Amino acid sequence: MALNNRYIYLIVVFVAILIVGCGNGCFENRTSIPKVAFYASNAPERAISIDSISVYGVGQKTGAMIVDCGKRVTSLSLPFRNDADTTQYVVQYDMKALAQYGICDTLTFVYTRYPHFISADCGVTFNYRIDQFQYTTHMLDSAALMVEEVTNIDQETLRLYYYVAQ
């Protein structure tokens, strides 16, 4: 009887190894998406949250709304288009005092996209080298690119600076 239990135990262990060995071994991030964070221009290392904004893509097909009105955000993920070398986003300020004026800032990214092989399990993703970055300053004080290469590494790509009364 003890011999049968050993065989059953070995078979269970063998099957478990096969199941784990045959599973998807991709544990890496498979997307290269720029990360944007908000900071106070008068205290540049102080992260802030922005209230009542909408963020949407310009000239994108569908589902281009990133943030809908009324939400408080501390950071954004702004995906680049794979079918173009330019992506634009509009940051619309929807605070009660500003909404009637339709104040917006536009972020424009010009980039070179290239396929990047991650691994056999993860496949291929697009990476982006930002060649140009432009922005308007209606409410936005300034902006800074933290990295020019957008890869599948989760890191801050862009900082948007706003003046904050202290």
C-alpha cells in the first residue's frame, strides 16, 4: 500500500511539473505606454493630483477618452498610436470656474516606432523613441520628458507642471 502511495505521489508531482512547464512563461509587461505624472511647478519634486479634467486623443478612431470629466488623477497612461508617428492628446480643464471658457492644453508627441522582441513567450511589442514633444501652456506651466525611449519598463515618461498656490 505504501508503494502505491509513492507512485501516486510521483505521478502527481510529475503532472504538476508538466502543467507549470507548459504554461505561459511571460511575466513581463507586454505594452510600451508612456506614463504621465503631475507636479507643482513652484515645488518641482512635489507630486500633485489634478481635479476635474478630461483627457482625450485627437484624430484617434474610437475609445480615445483617457479620463472623463470630474475625476481626480495623479497620473495617466497615454498610449501612442501604432499606425502613425504622431499622437496628440487634449487635456481639458473642467473645474467649475474654468469649464465655461473651454480651456485646454494639447500634448503632441512625434516619435519613431519600432518592433521589439521581448521573448518567445511574450512575443513582440512596439517601442517608441520620442523625437519631438510640444505642448501648449494655457493652464500648464511647463513639461519635462523624463525619458526619450518608451519601452515595456514601467517608468515615468513625462512630468506636467502646474502652478499650485501654497
